[in-house]
Amino acid sequence: MCGIVGVLGQHEVAPILVEALKRLEYRGYDSAGIATIHEGQLDRRRAVGKLVNLSDLLVHEPLAGKSGIGHTRWATHGAPTVANAHPHMASPVAVVHNGIIENFRELRAELSAKGVTFVSETDTETVALLTQLHMNEGLSPIEAATKTIKRLHGAFALALLFDGEPDLMIGARKGAPLAIGYGDNEMFLGSDAIALSPMTDRLTYLEEGDMAILRRASVEIYDAHGQLANRAIKTISLDNTRVNKDGHKHFMAKEIAEQPSVIGAALSQYLTADGQIVLPDPGLDFTAIDRITMVACGTAFYACLTAKYWFEQIARLPVEVDVASEFRYREPPISNRTMALFVSQSGETADTLAALRYCADKADTITSVVNVTESSIARESNLALPIYAGVEVGVASTKAFTCQLTVLFLLVLKAAVDRGAITQEQLADHISGLRSIPSLINVALEQNTAIRDAAHKLSSARDVLFLGRGPMFPLALEGALKLKEISYIHAEAYASGELKHGPIALIDEDVPVVVMAPKDNLFDKTVSNMQEVMARQGKVILISDRTGLDEESEGTWAQIEMPRIADALAPILYAIPAQLLAYHTAIAKGTDVDQPRNLAKSVTVE
């Protein structure tokens, strides 16, 4: 969840580290800090809260040096305080860490028995203190770091810097991503390509269990068995790592507005001019698959729930969907001819990755839908399907969600064709519908004013209900999640037909209800449930197309009009008002849209 960066450079490193941390702040913003080596001596600066506080501190207390490490924290062990902020130092060594050291209590007890004292509540401090202990016993920095890393259990990415060693940095990964960047007599280390892209476009991604010894002119990488390992150097596209708001007030606003273009880009990668679906090598043969198990977390989980309707209705293929954090511990049996399908924006979500590894020797094939093609989930899949959303900085996922849905729908069509579940005419209709989505989203975005007005009404609520039916039920869940994430209003979603089985007891004039109801074959059922709400003085925001609003908007609190779309594709389009409702509600409440409290973009810890 945290972001780490390291630089062995030719210039003053503090401003470089801060700039890299700005690009990693989406991973956590409880505190931030840097450590550098100047004239052979380690020193550090740390500040609680967002990165701007560290930047302000460095103005008054500058930090010199051409070697350094930095960290932006999402708190796991220990509250967000200066003492708990990274880097952690123990005399000759400074450490930054992303992940959780699961055996830190055991290590802490061992160190305490040897008279070592602690100044923080973190698991990371044990790494620094254990390394210090080994160095005090006469080991070199490399030997001490190696011995320490072998003792660590859990998921981690580490960077270590040493007193008196301005040309040495050590990195290690187990269960958390870490990349090495190559410069001109410079070397870099970072949690992802986004952090390193201003400095280099040549990267090596460390594999599970790797340890890297970095010097300005060289790098040695050792695998989990201590053997020298050759890891490929890849050239990345810097266009894919651009991080700016392009004139928008927030990253979230920019990313919502980008959806027509990124969905169009995804379609162009998977569809030929004559409407044929093309998957990356090695492709998929759905005639060899009888069942799909889909696993994800958060917004990606709701994308999977939506795809379940599609797979079962269009491709006639049974699907089980589970949240990764439950799936991995439930250890479900997996039958023959099962495809395990994992969806993750970052491709590094810890629970999803663990679930994938559980399925690796049980499912017939492992497929993933990811935004980061060099991520762990992508690399460990038999087939990785990129969603082409580009960098998503806002913590609340928007364009990644609609791109996930788009790629999943294409996968459904491929399954339906392979299994003979649809005709060529039906396929052509679906493809035509997909190709219309970017323009329909542009039309939906023109409803921004109406959505903003409805959001202002929502902003005074303490509780909000979302209702949907069929494939719109997962969209109701996603709408409720978005509202919770960035406005901090309690919101829940229900399948409309379940309203009378308990939740209707919550309905009164103080609990607004958002109803997502395109004019489809379930419209009459949904509006019947909506009328039950209105009969009990509930305030309804109805999101529908023109036909639906003409028939059923009387008496509603607010109306949001969507363009008409093919029934199956409505979830992709109706994600737009769900996102904008949350965005404008958060604006009205004055919350931090891009960096909501207690959250981080990439969840790389359990």
C-alpha cells in the first residue's frame, strides 16, 4: 500500500525523491519521509500527513546528498505519527518498506532480549534494528541485509541505505512490487514505473523473492535461492506513465472525462475492422471450459458481478464470483474444465494475488484482466488481458471500472461465439453496441449539471440507498461504494426486489434512494419497488432513459437522463452517473476527492 523510491544519482537527491513520491502518493498519504547520505552520513526528514508537509519541512530543514530513499505511508502497524513514519533508522542503516512483516513480534521480542530498544510501533523498525545488530556483529552491509531479509515473513518491498556507503542501495521484494530503473551512471528503485518514469524508461521488475544490490554503475539481482538471476530490462512507454490533471480540478474529474477515449482505445485493441474479437497470445478456447471462477476486490469485484450476468445470459456459461479476501481462506474445490479469472486495476492486490496462487495448480487456465501489464497478477497468469485505461491516480476507480467491464464483455462475446451460444447477427449487434459506447458516454457526460444538482441534494443526507435489478444491481453496489469512498456518507445498495425483505424499514423522508433503471425488461419490476419507496415518503433520484423518465418520473425528487443503450451494455453507461453523483456530492461536502481518508489506491497488504 505504501510507496517507496530510491536514487543513487549524480545530483542533489532530495527534490528528486519528493517529486517521485508525489507520483506515488496515491498509494498512501498518512505520512512521508526521506533519508539521504551526505559526506558519508545518513540523515532524514519525516512529516505526518500529506507530502506537502514534508516539502514544507525540507524548505526549513534542507537535506543534502546524492543518494537517498523515500516513502509515503499508508499506516498498518502504528498510528500516523512522526515516530512511526519512514524511513526508519538504526545508526548505520535506513529502511523504507511497503507491506507487512508478519513475524515482527517474534523478531521484536528477540531484539528486546538482547537489550535493543524501540522508538516506534511499526513492524518496519525491526528490519532496521536487526540489520544494525548483524552489522554490530561484524557483518558487512550486504551480509547484514541478506541475513535480515532471510528472517522476514510476510509481504514486503524494501530499500536499505547505509552510513558511509553512498554508492550502495539494497532492494528486496516478496509479495509487493518493486522495480529497478537504469540511468546514465545512476540507478533507481521504486514501487512502480510511475515513480521512475521521469528519470528513466529502462526498467527491470524484480521477481518474487529477489534481492538486488544496486550501485551507480551496476546491479546484481539474486533470486530466492541466493543465485544470480538475469532479469529482463524493458523499455516502457512514458506516455503510459503521465500523471497530470490536464486542466481538471481533480484527477477523478479527469479520469471520468477520459472514459470515451480509453474505452475506444480498448476496443481498438480487441476488435478488428470487420468485428472479429482478437485476444492476446495464447488466446482462449471456451469449448474447453465448463465453468468460470471470478475473483477480485472492491470495484473490480463489482465488475465481476456484472460480468456474471453477461456470461450466464449471453454465453450460457456458469460463473461463481467471490471476493479475494474470502476466497483465499475458504479454499474452495475447483472442478475440472474451470477457468479462474482475476480482475485487478493494479495487478498487485495482495488478496487477489494470493487467490491466484491458490488456483494456479488447480484451475485449467488462469486469466487476468489488469491495467498494469507488468504486474505480478499479469505475469503469473496464463493469459493477461490489458484494459488500456492508462494511469489512474484517483483512489476511487472510474475509468478502470468501465474499461474492465468493456474487456469482460468482449470476453463474454468470445465465449458465446466459441460455444455457439449466439448467431453472427447477434454478435454483430453486440459489437455495434460496444462501438457506440464512447459516443453515448459523451452524451451522458452532458448531464453533468443535472447530476451536480442531484448531488447537492444528496450532500445533506446521512444515509443513502441505491437500488438496481439484474445487471444494474452490481452498478447500484458500485454507486454506493463510490459515495462512501469520497463523500463519507453511509450508503448501501440492494437488489430492488429485496427491498421489501427488510431494508424498506429504513425508508423515510431523510433517506434518499437512488434508483438505476434503464427501460429494459426489468424496468416495470424496478419502478414497482420505487413506488413502494415513494409511498413511504422516500425521496427518489431516478436514473433512466427518456422513455423510462416519461413513464415513471412523476413524484421523484430528481431525474437524471441517460441515452438509450442496448440492455446488456447499460451497466457500462450507467457507471457515469454513479461516478458523477459521488464526485459532486464530495465537492459539495468539501472532502478530498482524490485522496479520501483512510484509503489508498493499491492494496498490497492483507
